[in-house]
Amino acid sequence: MHAETDPQIRADLDKAMAKHRAERTLQRLESHLQNHDWLALERPTIADCAVCPYVLPTPEGGMDLEPWPAILAWMPRIKELPACCAPG
């Protein structure tokens, strides 16, 4: 079967593509957070609240965040915000 018609092959390709895109996005986020505590204005903003629901569950999707220490340092800061949308 071909990737276009075999659902399992297609699912594997989609996972690989999603992982690649996630890694590229996380690297961009990491690069910014290496020099800044927050995503905009050097203080928490709606940008942090908008991004956190996508980043915080990353480990649940099978992505290890160890390669991105600045993101790991940002996560507790975002979770501490009183009106944060972060789970748990």
C-alpha cells in the first residue's frame, strides 16, 4: 500500500511532520526565552496566556522538553500567574 491510501502509514507520516513542526516552533520559543523572561514587554501578557495551553501539554504528546531549558524555566512562571490559563 501507498502512504496516501494506508491509514497507518499516513498517521505515522503525520506524527513525524507534527513532531518536526513542534520542534521548530519550540526552538523559536526557546531562542526568545533565552534572553527574556516573558514573550512580550518583559512582563506577563496575553501572549504568554495564549501560548501556554499549547506548550504545557507538550510532554503529554510525547515530546521531551529537556532540550529547551528556557521553556522549562518559563513554565513555572506562567503557572504562578493568578489568572493563568495553565492547567494544574
